[in-house]
Amino acid sequence: MKGLHGIIFSYEKRAGLRELTEARMPASVPFAGRYRLIDFVLSSMVNAGITDVGVAIQGNYQSLLDHLGSGKDWDLSRKHGGLRLLPAFADDNLMNGAREYRGRMEALAGVRSYLEDIRQSHVVLADSDLIVNLPLQDVYQAHLASGADITAVCTSDLDSEGDVTFFRLDETGRVAEVLFPLRDRAGCHRSLEIYILSKDLLLKLVDECQSHDQVSFRGAALQARTKDLHIQSYVWDGYAAQIRSVKEYYERSLELLNPSIRREVFAPGRPIHTKERNDASTYVDPAGVCCNCLVADGCTIEGTVENSILFRGVRVAKGAEVKDCILMQDTVISRDAVVHHVIADKDVVVKESRTLMGHGSYPMTIAKGSKV
């Protein structure tokens, strides 16, 4: 899409994700057997024809760098434009150096020279922890047709935890109020933290916020300017999940075992791209059981696996029992071990005859590389 440039914000921490972000940023948390959280928003941009994307990074971003690489797997490895990683640090004279950004506007101020060099007329801003397969070209066309200053993508599904933004809309779909936090959500729409605006307006907002030491996009650019700017909603009532806690991660992951939800997330014609690993095919032993599961390449299943998601390279030994679990890359469940309602991060080893039991409302989470 020649008129649209993408910027994705990847934050250092989401407190609710606990062990899942000890060794990585939320953007690179594994999801759905072979993907990372950032893949979904990034793929929505690529599927819309966007050829230039900047990813604002901070904190523990090595895992994200390893995953994104040059952007080749998303067709974003280019001599001009393509994928750009933006270490958005903010100046702080009091600290005699630089610190990590506190909000979107501060991150954008830290890469202002990058914004000035954007070749497209409009910019789409998005968070990296959203599971959605969004027809972004339709959102852009709706933005142009409405004549709005900012188009905000939102949903009528109010089910989400953590730090969430809500909109009250008028009868024309214009955003009348921006609210956070909010207890009484009746009649509201939940923001999906995807916004389209012109490059010129973005630069103006960045400069104004920087001069007033305002760091929040939703507070300084949206909430404070609802009367001055025409902020139009684009209501998306397809599948959309913001992953802000371990509970949300677990529930949203296991939702993919529902074929109708899986077809919506991985919609035909809008593929979700990710880094390839080229594993061999998965092997299921004749005596093994694999029922109602999402299983990636390279797994070996000799025991019993039910209602679970297995990432690439997972091994389940003979006599082992896995139910309602999420086992990330290269996890090993040894002989006669029993694991129920468990999220095992990468390279976890559950030793022989161990029993690990979580609960559907509070799954047990095992940190990366642990041996239990």
C-alpha cells in the first residue's frame, strides 16, 4: 500500500505475563504453535501491501531481534525501506544519558528523524501484542472516505484484562470520549490500539507533546483532543485478542482448538507469516494418542496428548500424559510424567514420573529452560 507506513510498538514488560516475559519482550512471546505475538499485526500490515514498517524496541529485545532478523520472512528485506528496528530511547538530562521510553509519544519523539523520512502520506500505529487478522486496506480506505483526522480501530467485545482503552461513540461512529481505566463498560467499545493518521498530523502531535512533556498517545493525543480532532471509529467485530496476562494467553491459545476461531485467525487470503525453522514432519507413535490438538512440525508423540498446543520440536515420551497444556519449542515431557493445565516455556524438561497440575483458571507456568 503506497500511501501507508507501519509503526509497531513493542514494550519491555507486561506485568501480567509474568514468567513468559522473563527472557523476552511481550512482542516475541510464542503463540499458536509456531508464531510470535508480533507476527499477527506485522502480517496484517504486509497483507495490506505495506512495504515499510518500523518497530520501536526497548528493554530485553534480543529474542525479538532473532525472530525478525532482516524481515525476509515477511518480504520486508529491501534496499530502500522494508523493516526497520527503532531503538527508541528518550533523552533525560537528569540521568546524564538515555532511558527507555514511557509511552508512544516519547518513543516517536525519540525517532523523529525517522518519521520525517517516511515516504508515505499516512501512518498506521499498532501495538505488538494483538492477535488479529485485520483487513487493514479496508480500514485505510474507510479513513480516507471519512475525512477523519484519526481513525481508531475498536471492537464491541469488551472482554479484556489489564491496561485497556475504551471509547464512547456517537451515532455517527465518531469517538466522543476516550476512557481509561473504566469499571462500567456498558455501551463502550474497546480500542484495539490501531490508529491511522497522516504523517503531517503525527509530526505535529509529536512536537506538541514533546514540548509539554506528554508521553501518552491515548491521553495527550486522543483524550485531550477529542473535541479538536475528528477521531472516527472503525468497528472490527471479527476475532481480536489483546494478550496482557497469563490467563488471557492461556485462554486465547486454547481457543484456537475451535476450528471456527482458527479459520478466522488464519483467514484464507491473509496468511500469517513467521520465521521458518524447517523441521521434519511430526511423528506420532502407533501406540501414542493425539486428540484435539494443534501440533507444529518436528514433534515426537509417543504418549497421550489431549486438548493441547505443541510447538516445534516438542517430545512426549511413552507413558506420559499431557492434557490442556501449552508446550513451547523443544520442551520434553519424559516417560510417565503427567502434566495438566501447564504452560511450559521453551527448552523445559519435565523429568520422569513427575506430576504437574495447574487449573484452567490459573495454569501452572514454567520458565524457559527449567528442569522440573
